[in-house]
Amino acid sequence: MAFLLAFFAPYRGMASLFTTSDCGGQLVRSLVQLLAVGSYWLALTWLPITTATAIGLTAPLVVVALSMPLLGERIGARRWLAVAIGFIGALIIIRPGGDVHWAAILVIASTFLYALFLVLTRRLAALDDPRTTAAYTMVVACVASTIAVPFFWIKPANLTDFLVFVGIGLAGVFAHLALIKAVEYAEASLVAPFDYGQLIGAALLGYVIFAELPDLWTWVGATIIVASGIYVVRREAALKRRRAARDI
């Protein structure tokens, strides 16, 4: 929050920065994002980072399912089929009844919340300045998490831990702004599949830092999820070109 306010307040002023056309929508979106992140981080206490990331990659498919009732976007039969196939990939990773930790449920909850967050971001992008949306997100998260501090706070043990927290803050500001601008210019169901790139980073960092290697079924399920998401992207691009050609 400190980074974000330092970047934006001098240009817009504090009052203008928090002027919104939908205060309720901003608060709901911010709380949804906080719950999504909290659920995911808690799951990482028990799950390998690559497994959690792979399950979380179903979020773009959930966005497709939510875009029709919440945004009025048209969803064709082929996209619904891609959603179904993607969830089959998630089930392969989770393997109900298998040896995957129960914390996978937390990642599933986080996935649905994150998808709802993306849909709400798309809706608010048409109403408010992206800097206003980012400001509400950070301030609400800061206030809500501060209430929990007395129950969960652990003092950073050293300078490295402190610098990691600072890095998270900086990365969060720039990543959040990029996401808001992306869904301002394109449909949420089209932007979301680009999240798949994080699977590569999660696999590399999981191995280098935590010595975690995904098992075969995690890779099989992740491949199915990514393939279904890429199909959605290509399908959307083709439909957009056809609509543009008709308009000409």
C-alpha cells in the first residue's frame, strides 16, 4: 500500500485517487482478492508450489464460466467444452481419493475466488481509473490483514526476510496495475489464460529453492489444463477476426 500511494497520490491527489463510481463493487472485489491470496498462501504450507500452481491454472477456465452470467459475454459450446476438459486435467492433478494433501481444497477455493476477482476487475475497468481500483485493493487488503496481525504476526528473522517482503510489495503493485490495464483492453476470458506462463516459473523455482519435483500426473493434468486454455485463446482470436471482417 505504501508503494502504491507513493506512486499515485502525487499525480491524482488522495481524494481523487479514491473517488469511485462503485464503492461497493470496489470493496467486494478487494475482499475477494484478499481471500483468494490468503487461501493460496495457506495452501502452500502443505502443498508443493508446482502442484498448487497447476491446480490454480484452472482459474481462466472458471473465468469463462463466470463471464456469461456476470459480464454478459457470449460463451459458445466449444469454449464450454474446453472448460470441461480443463477441469478433467485438474481432477487428474488432485486425484480424489489419492495421496494429494487436503490443502488442495484451499487452492480450489482460491481459484474460484481469483476468477471472480478477474471478472469484477473487468467490470470495474469500464467504470473507474485503474489507479483507483489498485488503490482500493491495496488499502482494503492492508486494513483487513492488519486486523489479523495480533493473531498471526511473526517478526522477520533477518534482513533477507525483510527484503523479500519489500520485493513482494513492489512486485504486487506493478503486477496488479498490469492486470487491470489488460482486462481494460480485452475480455476477461481472453486475458486470463496468459496466467499459464507461471507454471514454468513455479516449476523452476520449486526445484531450485525447495528441491520439489512434480510427479508425472501433475504434469499430465497441467498439460491438459494449459492445452484447453490455449484453445480458448486461439478460438477467441479467430472469432474476433471474423467479427472485425463482418464490420468492414
